Amino acid sequence: MQRTQTTLDKALSVNIDPMIYGTFAEIGAGQEVARCFFLAGKASQTIAKTMSAYDMIFSDEIYGKEKSGRYVCESRLDKMLDKEFQLLRRRLDSVRGASTKFFAFADTVATGDQKKKYSHGWLGIRFQAHPQGEANDIVMHVRILDKYRLQQQEVLGILGTNLVYAAFNDTQDHKKLIGSLMENLKAGQVAIDFVRISGPDLAHLHNNLIGLELVRRGLTESILFSPDEKIVDISDTLFNKPLLVQRGLFRPVTKTHIEVLDYGEKHFKKTFQIEPMTLFELSMYQAEPSEKIDEEEFLARVKSLCLLGHYVLVSKFFLYYKLKRFLRSYTSAPIALIVGAYHLGGLFDEEHYTDLDGGLLEGLGKLLDSTTKIFVYPNKTETSCTTSKTFNPAPSVAQIYHHFQHQGQIDDIAGCDEINVYLHSDQVRDLIRKRDPKWEDCVPEKVRDLIKKELNI
């Protein structure tokens, strides 16, 4: 069995490759990545220059000012990569460009301490896969989870070294790349919540598949797709936004799902007197860890939801309170989670909260507050209709349920007479499987056309 290379092994491997040559520019946490390459030995064969610009005036003079006034952001990293890579090629291309794969590594990081607990940063590399080739980029946003500054700096050094090594050795596929980035790091030390790949030599890598792999491995709790199907930074996109979230499998998304969201938006405006940002949420949670996820099929569902003009959150959450806790880390504005009445039984199932000392009461207490509500959409069939008012919880949780209901934290968003019979995804999927043309009237027009194209029908 081949042993995993240490961080210094990786740095030395790069250092002794006569074709790799570049610069390191690091802001915020010391020259932790460059230090690994110096410690490994033979660094003079790889490093043309290292630099840090801690003073904001110096940094702005070198890279220009950010409109946002921030320094730990994606645009700052991009400017660093642009500046350093162009400078490297301008000065050295005529001298050694024919035999060298140039690179520029950059990071801009804010480390934390006991008082300032949030430590995060942007890391990236711009590199040539072959001499005189076009540039390729690997950029990522990370949250460093260790408590102490020295540990955070060590993690940054490992992660940055992994990134440089992976760029030249481990870009065969997205799983190989993510695995290489995490080598020599322990679970719970770092979260990678955004990766962006670009360049002609990385065209075989799919950013969206990389995003799903991050969630699948538990390297991040969630990723966010914009309506144009691109993964975007969650912290910037959701910052202090009022949120309306509809959870589901959406296999496929039906006209009922759209109707539910419409009613939810109207009720949100009425309740909070503000326009919400709407999200569909797809969970990659698996009851059986051994169960495999069909990545292409999953992305097809994401595509269909984005096609309708909505943001799509992909997570590994199962319990609602964990989803709410995650969203609360980005916004203090009102949040409403839409729940179909047929899911109320699961929401109030005590078995789901056995890991909490306070059981179901603690879980619901973490979920619901004055600015977080459950919006219930009726479950209407040909013969019956269930709402939050007609739902009968188990006797052991009835008082808890009625407490939250009376507080207005569980609220119906429509009446049974206002809506159509609930159309579930599995019903539509069954019609599609049978090639019954009735399915075409069950889904939004854009989704219908997408399904017909994919199935060639």
C-alpha cells in the first residue's frame, strides 16, 4: 500500500521539478505556504519571489482598491493572481518560458482567535500545464475550523501546498482533485465551501460536480447554485437576506411545487412585510451511507430548478433545525421554511431528536423563533385535505405542537378550497416511465421541454 505523501514531500516534489517556477503572494496569516516550500529544501529551483503586503495602503498600491473595501474576498484574490502571473511572465518569459511551467499562488486570509472565532480565506493558483501554454485557475474559499491561530496557520500551509501540488499532479478528475486537496488534514480542521476551476487544460473538470463532491464528502454543509447554474459564494449571496425555502427531492419539479412557492411568497410578504429571496433546497442526505448518488441525475434536477429562475441550495441536512441554524449564520432577517402538511408527522417525530438532550422540544426550540416560521401547505387529495389545523400529532407531542401553532410559528399558507389536488413527483415520474403523455401537463413548460430533450421524446 502506497503511503500518503507528507506536506513536505509534496513541496519537495514540486521543488525538484525543473519545469515548475513561480511566485507566492500571501496576505493575512503569514507566508505559511511559501514556508512549507522553503522547509522542504531546493526552494530556489521553484520560487522566483515571495511577498506579503499586510499594510492596507501598500496592498492597495500593489493590487488596487476593492469597491467593497474588503481584503479577504474573491475579487482581491483574482487581482493578486492577475498581477503576479503577468509580472512573472513579463520578466521571465523570454529567458526561460520555452522550458518552464509558470505559476502564481496567492492567498488572502483572516485568522481568528478566542474572541474572533471566524477564520476564513481565499486561496488560488494560476498555472501553465505546459510551457508557453494558456493559464488555468483553481480558486477556493475555505473556513479554517481550528480554534487557535498557530493551528490555523499550519492548516493554511498544508492546504496551500496541497493546492500547488494538485495543480500539477492531480487534476485527472474531480474526485482525485478534492482528495488531493484534503491530504494530511484531519476531519474538522477545514471546510471548503467554494471551488472554481477554469482554463483549457482543466476543461474536463466540471465545477458543479466538484461542488457536489464537496457536499458529499462533508467538506461543506451546503453549496448554492445561482439561476444560471453557477456555484456562488453563499456568504455574499445570502448576507442578511430574508429567505423563503422550499425543501424537496423535485424528481421532477411539478406545477404543485411552483404553486406552493407562489403561496409561500404571498404569505411571507403578508407576515413580514418584506419581499423574500426564494430558495429551493435539495438534500444529499442518505439514510444509508453506502448508497451511491447519481451525480448527473442530481445535477439534472438542479438544472431544472435553475431553469425556472431560482437559486438552489444543495446540502446534506436532514433535520430542519440544522438547515435553519446554517441559514442563520448568514442572515438575521426573517426565514420561512415551507413544509407540506404530509411532512408534519416527520417534523414532530421524537425519534429524529434522540441525539439532543432536550429531545424534540430542544430541536423545535432551535428551529422556531420570532423571525423563523414554518409555512404549511395543505396536503389535498381527491378525498381529504390536511392542514396545520387538522393535523393530529402524537399525544406525547400534542402540547408542544399546539404551543408553536398558537404562537403563530406554524402557519397555513393556503386553505383547502384555494388549491388543487397535490401533485407529487413520484406520480409524475411514474407517468414518464410509462410514457403516458399526461405527464406533460404536470410540470412547468420549461421543465417539460428539458425532460423531452433529455429522454429524446
